[in-house]
Amino acid sequence: MRTPSTKALAVLAGLGSLMLFACRGKSEHPVEGSYATVSESEWTIILSLEAGGRAEILVESWAPGEYESRSAEKTLGRWRREGNMIILDYEGRTDRLAYVPELSLSVLGYEGGAPGLRQSGTFSERSILRDQPLWKLPHRFGPPPRPR
């Protein structure tokens, strides 16, 4: 029986590493970008995850019918990824958000899903995000369809 040469083994190992890297790259979704809540009331939250671990939470609120004169409050923080979890640290708080490639749109009255984040486990009473689902921007869903 003939044994493979060292060169052949090195080539096979290199191909295996490339295949593993390619498969791993496809399984991890890019999470950088902005995510927003969708509300029927007078507020919205936008979470931006920037390259390098910088995070910004923007909370906008307004009086009924006064969207143009809304107020905005920014909170800066840091984030890191651990598998499909996003660990967000800001102002002495930590939120653990699960990245979901198809976060259900049923709470909005739609079928299907879109990429998003949802709070995982318990969260601080002082959490800005609370248990609000956040969908990656830009999203193409508006108000729920009207009943016929």
C-alpha cells in the first residue's frame, strides 16, 4: 500500500481548512448595522451596531401628531458577538440579544420573518431595550394590513 506524500497531505489539509472557513463564513450572519422597533405609539428605538464594537441606542419620542417635533436621546455603549448572541454594554447595564435570521413578524400582523434581535433571558429593570424586538434596517414592512 502506498502512503500519501507530505506534499499531498498538506494540499488536502489546506483544502479542508478552506472548506471549513467557507462553511463557517456562510453560517454566521453579519450583524453590524441598525435595528429598529416598530411601534404603534409615539416612540421608537434604533440600535446601531458599528464595526469595532461601538454601539448607539437612539430613543425618539413625540406627542400624538407631533412627530416633526420629536425629541431624541442617544446612549453610547459597546457590543461583542458570542455565537448568535450580541452582548451589549452601556451605562453599567448589559443586555443579551439573540440574533434571529427570521424574527417573526406576527406581533405586527404579518406572516414570515425578517432578520432581527430579541432580548434573551432576564434583563435589567433599567434596560432601554426591555423586551422589544428589533428588526434590521432597512425593513420593508409598514403598518399591518387592514382587515377586509
